[in-house]
Amino acid sequence: MIYRQLVASASLLLHCQDVQDRAGDMLETLMKQIANSEGITEKLKINDQMAWVGAINNVKNQAEEIVLQEVIYNV
């Protein structure tokens, strides 16, 4: 129903861009917050790159799940 309304009012592209912008901003913010709360720092990146990559991938996955639930699926 929302899709039809957006198409009929010619604002689908604007809506999609808005959702993408909100999701990107939220993802960036959440990744920083989660990384800080888990103690993932640049020092870890320098000392143990593989551990840092694994930790950042986990942070990204967690943040993406939150963004999907809050922004994408909750339209």
C-alpha cells in the first residue's frame, strides 16, 4: 500500500534516498558506539590486525541487524 502511494505521488525515489541516508547514518553511528563499548581500538588494529578485522566484522554485522530492524523493516 505504501509503495502504491509513493509511486502515485512520484515520491518513491525521494523516499528510497531518505531511507538509505538514515540507514547509512545509523550504521556509522552504531558501529562507532559498539566498537567503543567492546574496546576495539586503533591500538588493537596495530597490534593484531586479524583480531581487529574479526572484531570489526562482528560489530558491522550487529549494527546492520539493528539498522535492518529499525529503519528498513520498520517503514
